[in-house]
Amino acid sequence: MQTHHHPLDAATALATIAEGRYAGATHPAYANMAGPFGGVTAAALLNAVLLDPRRLADPIALTVNFCAAIANGPFEIATKLQRGGKTTQHWSMELAQNGEICATASAVCGARKPVWSHGASRPPAAPPRETLQEMSGAGRPEWVRRYAVHFIEGGLADFPRSDGNIRSPRTLAYMQDNPARPLDFLSLAALSDAFFVRIMHARGTFQPMATVSLTTYFHVVADELAAIGATPLLGEADAAIFHNGFADQTCSLWTPDGRLLANGVQITWYKE
Amino acid sequence: MQTHHHPLDAATALATIAEGRYAGATHPAYANMAGPFGGVTAAALLNAVLLDPRRLADPIALTVNFCAAIANGPFEIATKLQRGGKTTQHWSMELAQNGEICATASAVCGARKPVWSHGASRPPAAPPRETLQEMSGAGRPEWVRRYAVHFIEGGLADFPRSDGNIRSPRTLAYMQDNPARPLDFLSLAALSDAFFVRIMHARGTFQPMATVSLTTYFHVVADELAAIGATPLLGEADAAIFHNGFADQTCSLWTPDGRLLANGVQITWYKE
């Protein structure tokens, strides 16, 4: 058994059973209220593609559908290379426990070329992280303690609230693996789900809620990530609408010097 | 053979072969440069779920991965109900031609309840459509003529440009099926891909480009859509980054009185 120095590596580690079949297990370091933190499940599903010897390029897009609660314990991931072209490969993945599908996913890998590039959007203005207080992980699920979060706007200092006031669902925060870890696609996939569900910020209440589907786009290649190494990212999350039990959520992850590494969306469910 | 009064109904019509197996065909009314307009392919994939007698609720999320060029002609869609709970059903879909996968997709259907709701984001300010000029479809692919587009910002009046100036990738426009058609999930799915690929707006050039993966969230139920009927929608599209051959794209679709019906993202490929 390989030793993993960082809990994210341990939590996303997969053993190859056969081509396109992998065994993994949930990890207590990323435990959520019930079962594992969804971001690590997303990272594990992506890792099944990253480990595949047929993979020709870095991931561009990842969509994960959380179909059912994942129990703490072992799981199996099956991958299928649906179609491969000169530029892109399309993968489908399924995560099962005891033969029951708990998550489905798709990933696109794509070969980048040194063609016209343009950073159309600029990162939000943010003060240096050193001037901000780190969110306390006390009393929070274990996975929350795997992230160093420094809120700039839209924090949870007075959460939960029962004043009935609705606030902006937007959060701006520095986010980093805790302990620090060099960035890669696994950590970006997990970070894209590491923002709290927006209803907590907008409404200030804690209630049954879950990510239903998560889509993350990567705007960086492995070599660039390796050169960036371990750094806090400036993260922005927002939501446009909460409608009768489902709400959208957006996220963007920037390097402190303004390079957009990943962005995406998720749709969340809430009970009441 | 059923007669369809609107080309979108004809282009997304499916014949049931067996449970979870459907036959469809591309339609000349939605022809793109090569093969069909991706938005109608997305709508056809969604229609396979909508037609399934096992479906318990309206669609919440749709992700379509365009794996390979679709040839003009017949195709087959296979659907699989991956997991169904009390609140959500998770579906996977595959579109094949001659046994080769051309697109994969997933959809989540979800039962909404009359719980706390909140329109957190407001639509962009826009002048009445009557004050705007309709985009000409002359010289454009056939599918473009299936939409009445009235640009407010970020139009294509001087496209293509070769001045080298980079503009904002953002577009604000009224969008409607042409001829007008009552809104439903099929038309929303197609509209979410009916914005031009953002590189055309930002760079002003026409070049090989394609949508690779498309994710759309629906924030409305069928009864609400039926009550809305046929109306132009206020559509906003933008992009954050164009990086070495892949670019993101966002879209939001609002009723003229400010109800967000759908939003989502796509990742696009461009050649040079």
C-alpha cells in the first residue's frame, strides 16, 4: 500500500482492478455530515481518468452527478472511453457501492495548442491574505478543516442567523488545501466544490441540502499547475436563483496574480 | 408519421424503439456548417428523458458532451435511469450513429416543492425589443434563421473583423424561436446553445470552433413554462477565458419581466 503524504492523495487514491475499473474508499479526513465531501468524490472520479494509460491530454471539463448518498467505506469506479478524436477524448465514469450507482460523471480531455489566448475577465479586487483572519474549523465537518479559508466578502461569522434577512449569496475568499499541497487537477476539482452551499450565505440557515450536479472547467495544463505549485487561490462563488428546492451556484478560482485556473457551476438541492 | 407544426418539434421528434431506445434524425431546418446545430442535439437528448414513462419530475440539469461530428441523417438515443430517489432521478444518455457514440449526456429530474425561493440576481437592464433591429439571417447557417435575435450589446454588425481589436465577449440580446413557439424545456435547452461562440464576438474572426460540453440548469417547471407561452427571452452570454484552444462560455435566459428560466455554461474548442 502506497503512503500518501497529503490526505487529498489518500482520499482520491485508486487501485487498478482492470482497464477502466478502479477501487477506492472514502477517507475520514474528508468526512461530511453524512458520507464524504462531494469535492473529493469528484476528484476521485477524475483521478480514474487521469490514471488511465489511454488518456492523451489534460482534463478540460468535468461533470459529476451525485445520484445517492455515498456511505463511508469502499467504492468502485468504472470508466469508459466513449470517443477519442485528435483533439479531445470523452470519458464517462460511474461510482458504485455494492453494485448500486452513487455518482455518474463525464470528463473531456483536450490537447491544447499555443494559439490565440485571452484572459477576458479580471479577478475581483482582493486584499492580501495576510491581512485576513482564517475561518475557524471548530464545530464544522471534518472536510471543512482540510481547507484554509480566508473570507473577504460573504463570510459566515454570524452563521446561523434567524433574523430573516436575505443577504447576497456571493462569497469572495482565499481557499487553499490544509495542509498546503501543490495544485493539480485533483485539488482544483475538489476546490470547485469547497465553497459552502450558497443558501447558507443568502438565507443564513442550516438545513438539509446537497450538491446534485457539479460542472468544472479547467483552464490550465499540468505543466502550468506544476510551475504554480502550492498557493492560496482567490475564489469567488455566487448564485442567481433559489427556486422551490433547487439553486444554482457558480465558482471561479484565480491565482493571486490573476490567472483563472478553473470555473464552473453546480445545482444544489435544499429541503425547506 | 406525426406532423409537427414547428421545426423544433420535427427536429427533436423521437420514435420509441424500446424502453430507453429512441430513433431520431437531424433536420435541415437546424443545419449548421457541418451537421446539426448542437442546441437541437441537446434538446433531442433531453427529449428522450422527457418521453420516458418512468420520469417522475421536470428536468433540473442537462449536460451534453459533443464527442464527434454528427452526420446529417438518422441517429439513435439510448437512455439509462441510473438512480432514482424521492426527490431526484439521474439519467445518462448516448447518441449514436452507425453504432459510434457521437454525444453523451446526463440529466437530472427533480421534484420541486413550494419552499423558500429567492431570485438573487436581477436581469440586466434592456430596452424594449420593439426599439431594436432584428439580426439578419442572410448568409448564415440555416439554424441561425430559426432564431429571432435582437442584439442589445455585443452584436455582430461588423463581423468578421480583421482589425485585431479585442472586444468584450459579452452579448445581451433578445432571443426567440423563429417562428415563435411556446417555451418548453426543449426550446430552453436549444436556446442555451443558440448564442454564437464567444470567440466570434471577442476576436471578431470566423474559424474552426465547436461546443465541446454544454451544461444547462432549468429554474422553472412545466406548468410555469406553459403559463409563460411564447415570448422573446432576454439572453446574456459571456466568457471569462480563451486559453490555448478552449474557452468557457456562460448564458442566462430571462423572461422580459425578469424571471430567470435557465442558465448554464459551455466549454468550446477553437483551432487557431
